[in-house]
Amino acid sequence: MILTPGAATLAQLEQLWRTDAPARLDDAARPGIAASAKVVADAAAGSEAIYGVNTGFGKLASIKIAPEDTATLQRNLILSHCCGVGEPLPRATTRLMMALKLLSLGRGASGVQVQTVDLLEAMLEKGVTPVVPCQGSVGASGDLAPLAHMTAVLLGAGQAEFGGDVHHGAEALAKAGLEPVVLGPKEGLALINGTQFSTALALVGLFEGWRNAQTSIVTASLTTDAIMGSTAPTRAEIHTLRGHRGQIEVAAGIRDLMEGSEIRESHRIGDTRVQDPYCIRCQPQVAGAAIDLLRYAATTLEIEANAVTDNPLVLGPGQIVSGGNFHAEPVAFAADQIALALSEIGAIAQRRVALMVDPAMNHDLPPFLTPAPGLNSGYMIAEVTTAALMSENKHLANPCSTDSTPTSANQEDHVSMAAHGARRLGLMNRNLSVILGVEALCAAQGVDFRAPLKTSHRLARVVGKIREHVAPLENDRYLAPDLEKGAALVRTGALLAAAGLEEAL
């Protein structure tokens, strides 16, 4: 994949993340990279103190470093900042982070050597993936600790995965036929200042969240048919009068998916119910608002993916200027927005699950969707599991961007907390995929009970896909594997594909 600095798209980045594709910068970026490296080299040879080039870092910025010590300064910076803890970042997410770092360096404002960029590209191509602990960044002076673990491998230090095994950094490079680099002035700072760790995690949260959001349209439609809900609230005129894009799209999606359902036609006239509960009637308003929020976050993250976020920046010959682009506040806000959307999609989906298993509300379906209630508990505790996950996601959706704590002897006195704000999205998406998976299983069971009436052609394909993996629940059985299979159908996009829904952001 050829990445153009400043113009990479979310579709490219998602493809890179999902497919393990190699990536490199457009060759047109190299002259700018080389030019900025020369500006830094000239500054390093001079007598003027320039932050990150010939000074210490953070609170130690006032200490001048001798020219002969600049290489040691950069190596010490990386090794001392390798303070990450916790589980390693998933391999695909680390590779996305590396690609984002390439995009940032490729803008020609960071002062790194072309050889350093070449090595990052070669690591992506040959499959040398640094082991990056997922905790330790506050998302302010860049994602320092995680990016230091990435950079350590370029120096022949740290740890990296290659060929399915974890090796010392130097060994991993050697096995791939690569050699480490010696960092020049400012290069270490250019590599660890930046928001690429937080942004990669937020992007993964976005990609998974978008698939979950789109799948919720499918499961909501299937649930509506299972409980014999009304499609009147999805009429286009209602949503056009309000005007929100996401709401209009969700209503249209439900209408289209349910078109031709015999179940729907069977109760269009003479139904004694006046209105459905909000979890059915207000699906376009809730899921649509969440989709709009995801799109807004996507705009922020696409800009950030193409941004230069290290410090100081090379603005031209003789111009190396300190700023604050490493502060990840935009990413923190985007992560919080994604978290809110995920929580609400799960909240309303869980209420649909609760509706289906409740004999007082599910319009003549058997209690807990079992043909022999009492002897069997059916989906009783599966619904409880969705309630537990919904509640967990509510807690996780509390904002991270409003938290801050001073670090680095009060030099970095306001931080974004973007890193863990983005990292929590992985757990939230996993929880949401289970909620939607359980909804899909319950809705398929409910539709089965409506026989001989049939659901729509498109929803029948969805039920067919579910039945390829999970049999109808006739008698109680060990249900945990079924729940995992349902969640997998959500996570892999199989339900979306069966329904024929487009997934692109």
C-alpha cells in the first residue's frame, strides 16, 4: 500500500489494519524528509541551544548537550522512555501505529533521516512487529512510552515479534535481513513525540464500532419482526422532518430490510397495540445519533492520522520551533464520542433482548423464547449477560478527556488521557458484539416461532447465516459457545454481508 502523507484515507488505514498489508510512503515524500533532516543536522553543528537537538528533554530542556553526545542523547531518550506495562498491543494495531508514524514523518517536518523511514517501511514489509505494552501513556507529550517501545526495535533493542515468535529486537531485525539504525539529532524525539499510539487505538475502536453500529440495524430489524413490531415509525417523512442524516439512514435501512415480511403484513390491520416500546419505535433516533457521532469522530481521526504531531517541528531552513502538537486532546475527545455511541447502541439493543424474552411484552412468544418454559430456562441468563455487559459499557463510557494529572515535574501540567480513552474502546466493542450477537440469536428464535409466517427475504438470509452456526434452542444446553458464535458473526461482518448492507464509513 502506498501512503501519501497528508492524504491517507480511513479506508486505506482500515484495509491495512484488517489485512496485514505492507505499506510504504509515496516516493514523492522523500525529498522533504531529507531536507528537514539537513536543517536539523545544520542546527546540531551550531552553538545555539535547540530543544531536542542539543538539549535535554522535558524539565531538563535547559541542559545543553555536547555535539559528540547527541547520538547517545537520542539512544538514552528511547531506552529511558521504555516504561510501558500491561498486555502487548495487538499485532495489527501496532502495525497501524507504525504506518501512522510513517505518515507523520513523511510530511517533512520532523527532521529524521531517510534511512529511519526506510527501516520502518522494511519492518512493515518483512513482518517485524515491536512488542508494545498497552499502558503508560497519558497522551500529552506524545505517547512516549508506547512509541519508545516501538522505536527501541529500530535501534536493535526491545522486543519484536517475527515469524510467530518474540525475539530481542536485534535478533528480530537480523532474522528479517535488516540492520538497526543509529539515531541522529532529534530523531528519537521525532519518533516518540506524537499521538500515533492513541490514534491507532481510536481508529481500531472506530472501525469495530462502525461495524457494530451497522450490524445493530440488522439485529434491530430482526427483533422488530420477531416481536411483531410496527414499521410505521420508520416512515421516511418522519425522519426527513427532523433532518439528521444518521436517523434518516437507519430508518431507511430498517424499512428496506423488513420489506416483504409476511410477519409484518399479518398484523398491519387489527393489531390492538397502539405503540411499540421505545427500544423498537426509537431505533432510528438512537442508532442514527450514534452513527452521526461516529462519523464526527471519524473526521477528527482522519485529520489526526495525517497530522505532524512531534516536537519541535522543522518549519523551514533555520526554523526549528517548539509547539504542542503532541497533545492528544482531539483524539481524547474522539475516543469519548465513540465510547458514548457504543454505550448507547448497546443500551437500546439490550432492551430489545429484554423485550423478546418477556412474555408480558413479546406479543405471544413463549417466556424466554423456549418451547417448554419451566423445565427449560431458554435465553433467560443470556439476557442477564447482556445486561451485565451493557452496564459495564455504561461505566466505561464515562469521559476520559476530562481527567488530567500533572507529569514531568509539572512541565507537562495538563494531559489528555487519550491513550486509555482509546484503549477502552476495544473492550467496549467486544461487549457490544456479544450484546448484538445475543440479540441476533433471540430474534432468530423469535422469527422461527412465527412460522408458517416468514420474515423478509433479506432477513431470512440473516437467519440462515445464524443457523449455519447456531441451532434453534429447543431444549436447554450449554449456551456459552452459542453466545460466542453469535458475537463472532457480528465481529466478522457475516450478518452484515448476509443482509446485503454496505459497511463503508
